[in-house]
Amino acid sequence: MRSARLVRGAVLAWMVVAGASTTWAAVRLPAVIGDNMVLQRGRAVPIWGWADPGEQVTVTLARRTAVTKAADDGRWKVAFKELPPRQPLEMTVQGSSGSAITLKNILVGEVWVASGQSNMELPVKVAKEAKREIAAADYSNIRLFTVVKKKAAEPQTDCKGKWVECGPKTVGDFSAVAYYFGRQLYRDLNVPIGLIHTSWGGTPAEFWTSRRALEADPALKSLARGENSCLYNGMIAPLIPYAIRGAIWYQGESNVGRAYQYRELFPAMIANWRRDWGQDDFPFGLVQLAPYRYGKADPAWWAELCEAQRMTLDRVPNTGMAVTVDIGNVQDIHPKNKQEVGRRLALWALAKVYGRKLIYSGPLYKSMAVEGDKVRLDFEHVGSGLTASDGKPLSEFTIAGRDGKFVHATAQIEGDSIVVHSGAVPQPVAVRFAWRDNAQPNLANKEGLPASPFRTDAWKRATQPK
């Protein structure tokens, strides 16, 4: 009797273990592949997941079928070539063991990843005109996915989150910048838009950069330690290789004191994402920080971070920048006008990614020439002309001689140039514009897009190591 009970107990135990194993090994998809998702148009679309090692997996989508087998680690992946615009679609994932998953309400359109720190995280319900905007957010062809926050010591294969249709009940908690960016694209392109939001307030860029990328760069190797890379591991890696058009980024506040390092770190992060995603040099749009008085910090730190962002625009291909010096709040690090931030990012995307002919940037400093006791400045992106956005004299210009002492200067618009002068500097050699964290400049083009902070000198930076 005792022997029989032992046998029955062993069989029962085996059945429990086998059942658990079967449940674990059933065909499974990552969270980012689910009902209501948007798949990227115009490029190969990877679909991946997990099953029993060696199990045959059949994926059917848009009347096309792809078959593969799970690898020894259980992972499988197929890819579909350019998908037809016919929608909504269903997708079926069938394992040879009999388990199957059916996904519904799938659209084909444009997919963008939105990431950064608190100004990207700030939701629609906290931003400007929240009540009106939420009530009007009836866009079922815009789909939203928010990655649940997670730090991880190693790259993760999955995350938590789900795709939802955009509407008054779902948009309030979603990133305001990402939503307004996507809304503008939807209005202009008239195609479905998928927005994947993955951000965390108060986080530095090195949190979003892989350990491997940090270790590979001699200038950044010292950052390959501690918590650094934790959000790349927990909130970026799980999204790869989901097919996307590009990414938008609003971050930098937590790196202000290390702006000189950011000149290397930020491009390294972009290259890291692009390399790991394996989708070429996909478009990458950034938001240049708005003015804010950073307590006892050197006022030049903010300006140098803006400079690092501007340098990234020049040094890294297929990047764009939304300047926000005119819509900030020097008393609030979280300015509320996210509608305009999203719109300006969308202007860049519409012009440079989608080929629309429009003015998408404010004036960017190009060159200078000393003319006696004056300095003439020339710009790119003057649009239909330079102007003072408030109708007042141009502000936030300073000028210096060889002694490096900057003083207030007058600035006059002459055609597409600006002439800067101060009687206190008879032999000028350098000009700076909006070079302090509580700057309130008014230089813009006539399309209403503001000029980016700049300096003409290359003198040592406040954040540059000694």
C-alpha cells in the first residue's frame, strides 16, 4: 500500500511539474506585440516570442503565413515584408503543440518611440489645457503603449504594458509631448500612428545607454558601473526589434552639471539604440531644454547642455531638434505648453522624414565676421526672415573682447544677419546668445520658431573637467 501511494504521489508530482512546464512553454508573445498595436508600414516587420525548444510556430498576418521553429532557448522570430494598408488586421500565432494566440484590431502606419525623463513623462492631464484636450482626444487610429517602469541589471526580453486606442479615457495618463507629436503627424499624414512611451523622471542619459556602449567608449567607460544602463535594460531592450519609424527624446536636466560629457554621451546613446535595433540610422528627434534657474548651479551649465544638444544635431546624421527657449518657465522645470513642443518635433519629422516642404526650425547660428567694433552673425533656417518675437529690441546678446569678459550688447537685424555692438568693447572677438539658464530671448524667424542658444567662441566650458 505504501509503495502504491508513493507511485501515485510521484505520478501526481510529475503531472504538476509537466503541467507547469507546458504552461510556461506555450506560445508566448512580448507585451509590445498585442491587440490594438500599430505595425510600421513600408519596412519589414519582425514578430517574435517564445515556445518549446524546437516547436514549430506558424504566424498568419494579412493573408500571409510565416513558419519557423523555436531555438534551444525557446525564442522564435519571423518577419513580414511591407504590409498592405488594408486594416484592421488580425494575427494568429499557432504552435505545433496546439496552443494559439489571436490578436485583433491591428493597424498599419507610423510607429515612434518617445523616451526621456520627466518632461517626456509629464502626462496630458497635467499639461496645458488638460480638460479641453482630453475631451477632444477622440483618435481611435492613434494607438498608445506605455512601458511600465522597471530597472534591471541585465537586458530584459519583455516588459509590462499594453496597446490602447487613444481616447478621452486613455490619453490623460499618456505622455503629453508624445501625444501632441503623434496627433500632429496623424492630422498631416492621415495614417494610423503608434506611440510607444518609455520614460522616467529624474533619470540621466547613462541610465538609458547600454553597459556595452559605455564600456566601448574610452570617454564614457567610467560610467559603466552602478545603476547606469538600468533603464536601457528594463525599458528599451524589451522593445527591440519592434519595427519603428524613429524616436523622440526629451531629457538632459539630470545631466546639466555634466554638459561637457553629454557631448559624447548623447551621441553614444543614439548610436547604441540604432545599432541594437538594427533598423539603420532611424530618425531621432530631440527637445532642447527650456530655460530654468537651476538653484545654485552655474547659469552656464544649462547653456552648455543646450550646446551639447545642438552639437549632436550637427554630428549625428538624421537627427532633428525642437527649440523651446520661448515656451519655458524659469521658475518651473516642467513647463506646461507641451502642445507646442510636440508640434515642433512634428514639424521636423514632417519635413525631414516625410518630405513635406515647410519651415521646421528656428534660426541656428552659422558664422560670424568682425566688422570694426561690431560683429555680424549669419544663420541657417531664417525662414521668411528674422524677427523679434515680441516686437521689442533683440535680447540676451552679450559681446566680449580678448579679455573674455562678456557685457550686454545691442543687436540689430540687417536682412538675414544680426549686427551686435557694445561701446564697452571696441575690439570684439566673441558673441553669446541666451547664455544663462534664466534667459528669456526673443530672436525667432517670422514662422514663429525661436533661435537656439549659441556662442561664437571656443573658450573653456564651465562643465569641462580641469
